[in-house]
Amino acid sequence: MGPQFDRPLRDLLTKAGCVFVRQGRGRHEICIAPCRVGTLPFQSAFPSRHTANAILLQAGLQKAF
């Protein structure tokens, strides 16, 4: 299995002010980003750095992976 980006992604989102709202369906988590209107759903475990960067961009942050 390749590298997991879920822990570093969660740390970056928390430092940026994102707040965990609730557990979604399956492996998804729902957060609220300060610079985004509405919620930000993301999968809690994924091996792709491209997906991690896409979630950061949706939250209004810069790419980190």
C-alpha cells in the first residue's frame, strides 16, 4: 500500500481553521472551511496526493503534496 495523506491533510485543514462537523457516509468526513461557503466533504483514507491537493484547493488553501 502506498503513502497515506489523510493525517497530514487533516493537520493542515485544522491549522487553517477547518472544523470537523460530522462523520459522513462510509469513509467520508464533513468539515467546514472558513473561506468556503457550505461544507467540505472528503474521504478519510486515500493514497493519492492529487486527491489531497484537490481537497486543499477546495478548502481555499495552497497545494502541499
